[in-house]
Amino acid sequence: MSKTWSQVPLGAILTERQEVPSDSSLTSGETPIVAKIGFDDGRIQLRTDGRTKTGMILIRPGDLVISGINAAKGAIAIYGEENTRPIAATIHYGAYIPNKARVDISFLWWLLRSRTFRNLLLEYVPGGIKTELKAKRFLPVPIPLPPFVAEQRRIVARIEAMSAEIKDARTIRLETTKEAEALLGSSITRAVSGIPIDGHLSDVLLEKPRNGWSARCDNAETGIPVLTLGAVTGFRYREKEFKKTSEPTAKETHYWLKSGDLLITRSNAPELVGHAAIYNGTPCPCIYPDLMMRLVVNETRADKRFVHCWLRSVPVREYIGGTAKGTSPTMKKISQGTVMNIPFPTKLPVPEQRRIVHLLDDLQAKVDALKKFQAETSAELEALLPSILDRAFTGQL
């Protein structure tokens, strides 16, 4: 802490609001109710159903709002003065009126969401961050506070400027990763441009696609692994994306996987339905679920790895997007017939398919290297803001 800063109890700069809303304002929806406060951004989400009628507190514009249960996770919000009406929350929240002559509420918001404050909770509150933070525990906690509000605002301006830069860097990183993934899809399309897409996927399959078995999963330690949709999402096989079932199984059934099996999802979010991957043999034994189909490729007519690549091409993704069905906007399905009718360049010779796969493997390796670098960058970005806050609240910013 800066030598010029004092340790000030929160109770010296905050006053607990002890108003309650009327039942009629809650049931009518006139006074919305807090549903939750976001951990990452501290935003208040509201509901207006009026289900809760008793044991509520009132929050007015300009108040600092704290979730007593999740304060240490970042559930702290400012109910801005631009709002025109009060809101309500359960007694597990607290509303506090800041003394504007002594503290800038944004400075307090950043401080209370920092490691500095979590460490103070561990030091001054019995039970530390696991204790519900009621006013009697919260207000006595001493915090480091610059004596002048102008200095607090200067620190907030620095924090917010750096936070905006970090947010921009995160956005660029995500966009770069998405662009790299999109490049793989467009590359297969360019690689076969000029070759007629003259047939359908059924022309290069030995049998009709078949759904797996969605067993009831209880994650018993000795259970059999059952893949989840995450195992093939993103067109990459993820061997750790499974649950376990202890239900009885039969040896001679279709749902057991063999290394090299090509799987495609038949139900998922609109942008994820139809994703596919090749099972690498781990875990073993393993079952594929009813929400996936297995594609058995006639490898005298098509290279299985090329089929896998082709399924992420632009023509296929557009076809699936246009034919997927479902009443829910967040969940779409494709049928066996839809999969069999996926457009496919049947006249492309197998050696040429393998050459294209080799080129795409090189591109995939570069994308993987980029994603690894982006993951490392992401970890650094995630650590940057807490470090900035540590400096800010020790007078080093």
C-alpha cells in the first residue's frame, strides 16, 4: 500500500440501505428483482415475475450492490444513477450508499473485485471468502483508500484504459483463432475448385449411417465410456470428452467404436450440427451416443480422412445449414437421409484426395501452432488484469 494511503473501514464510507419494497410493487413487476450479478462484468440481470414476495431489500440508483454469497467471486455491481426506478433483491444481497465526498464508487467496485480485497477477507472475516458477506462482517473490513477522490478517479481511469486494451487484445485473439479455423474449411473448397461435385456422400459409403446408443450415464468409476458431443465438436477428436455408464451392455452390438471410425453429430446447436471427427481408439472400450452417426467409408472410392475434411468444406456446411431441422432455434437435427445426400465430388481420384489431405495436414499443423500460441497468450491476458489491480491498490499505478 502507498505510504500516503490510510486503512479505512468500509463502514466509514458506506452506509447499508435498510429499505424494503412493497409486496404490490414486486408482484406487479413495478420493482424488478435481481436475478444475479455477473462474476466477470459485475452486471445486474433482472427478472420481473414477482415470485419472491418476502424477505427482500430495496436498491436505489447509485447504490453499490453485493451478493453476500458470491462477493468473493466478483458478484459486485453498481446500480447506476442513470436508472430511474429502484430494484429489489433477496436478503442474500446487500445495498450500500457510498459517501461521495470520500470515495468514488467505481474505485470501490474495482477494489472489491481484486485479489487485494479477497486477501483482506481472509484476514479480517471469520471463514474468509466462504462466509456470506453480510453488513456486520463486510463494513468493518479496512481497505486501502487514497485520501482524495480525484486521485481515486485517476486510478480508475488508468485501470479502465488498461482493461479496455486487454479486452481488445482478447477480441483480436478470438477473431484470429476463428479466422484460422475458417481457413481450413475454405481451403478444402479451394483445393477441389473446378472439380464437379457430381454425387452424394452415399456414393462412397458401404452402408447407411447409423446412430449410436445414449446410455444413462452415472459416471461410475468402473463404467463404460460414452462419448459426448464435445468429442467431435470443432472437427477434432477429443478423447477426454466422455461420460461413463454402468448400464448392462452386449458384446455384439453396433454401438461399440473401433479405432478409425468416422463420426458425425446429428443434433447440436445450428453452428455445430454436422461436425465430425475420427475416433483414435482412446478410450477403449467406448460407445458412441445416439446423437452421433457412424460413417463407414468405401475406401476404394474415397479416403476416409478426405471425407472428414470434406465435411467441413463450405458447400457441406451451407448444405447442412439449409437442411437441418428443429423447432428450437438453439438445437437443430439432421437425418440419415440428409447425411447420405451431402454433396460429394465422387470423380475425384483417391490419390488426389490423399494429396489434398496431406496439404491440409500441413495447414492444420500451422493452425494448431497458432492456437497453442493463442492459448499461451490467453493465459497471459487473464493474469494481466489481476496484476494491474494489485499494482493499483498498492499505490503503484
